[in-house]
Amino acid sequence: MTLFGYLFWGIGILAIALGFFMQKKYGTKAPVKSDKDIMNEEIARNTHSNDRPRI
């Protein structure tokens, strides 16, 4: 492998490793939902608005 190959693959592996590290350290947290958001989700879940009509 040439110098360019080592440089290319080295940067690629470093970028992937850095991505995993950043996700682990600064990953997204669980969303904070208000009571209104929770109620709206429960209403939407209970209405079954996406169900097919029964024949």
C-alpha cells in the first residue's frame, strides 16, 4: 500500500472511531415531554386512526 493508501484508510478509521467516541460522550438523551405531549400521544395511540376500516 502506498503512502496515500495508509493516509486514506487511517483518516477513515480515525473518523469512525471519533464518531463512536463523540456519540458515546455526547449522545442524545431521552426527550423531556410535557404533560400535553404525553396526553396527545396517548390520544393518538387510543384512537387507532391509521387502522383499516373493517368490512
